[in-house]
Amino acid sequence: MTGQATDAASSSWLAWAFLSALFAAMTAICAKIGIEGINSDLATFFRTIVITVVLGLLLAATGKFQSIDAISPRSWLFLILSGLATGASWLCYFRALKIGDAARVAPIDKLSVVFVALIGVTVLGEHLSVRGWMGIALIGIGAVLVAIA
């Protein structure tokens, strides 16, 4: 990639990552308000229906549905495992929000960043610089400090 193409790709993933963080924050606040008076598992079920409908409409509108035959067995396996992990994460997250403060639950949930870094390095062979490891340590320490404050 050229320097300019790399910059464009960089800014693109960074913009999407920031939007993800913004929407994750909105998820926590809306969920905390929305689960009042409802079982957290049922709330997760309703959330999943909304996500499924919206994604289905998005795929239909953009013509991005893909033939199931074009998906490799390895991709199927890891997409299924990812779906199971997502479901487990959502169930745990909503249950934590039901009984805890959103401002304390969300930072602990974001310890996933630390776990991703550790697993990325040990399983996927990714590399982090010393500065990257320092950032991961600060994220971990910060999440714990916010949660126990």
C-alpha cells in the first residue's frame, strides 16, 4: 500500500472503531434504562431481534447477501463460535447492568480489550510494541479503578 492509501485505510478503521465505542456507550445507557422492570435475558432476546431485523434490511438494501455455499466450513465454525460468544457476552452484560451501575459495568466489560490483546498475541501471533503493552496495562488498571471506585 502507498503511504496515502495506508493513511486512508487507517483513518477508516479508526473512524469505525470510534463509532463502535460511541454506540457501545449508547448501548449501555439505553439498556440500563430499558431493562427496568424486565428480565435481563428477555431484554437481550428483544435486542437480538432488533439487530437481526436491522442487519437483514441493511443486507437486502445494499445487495450484500452472499450464497451460503460460498462460505467455507472454517468460516462457518468460527462464525458460529463467535455468535455463541456474543450471545454469552450479551447475556452476562445485561445481567450485570440489571444489578450494577452502568458506569461500573461498562469499564469491566471493556477489559475485553485486554483479553483480545493477550489472545491476539498468544493465539494469532500478533505483535504489540512496548507502548502498546503499556496502553493495554493502563486500560486494565483504569477499568478496575473505575469499577471499584
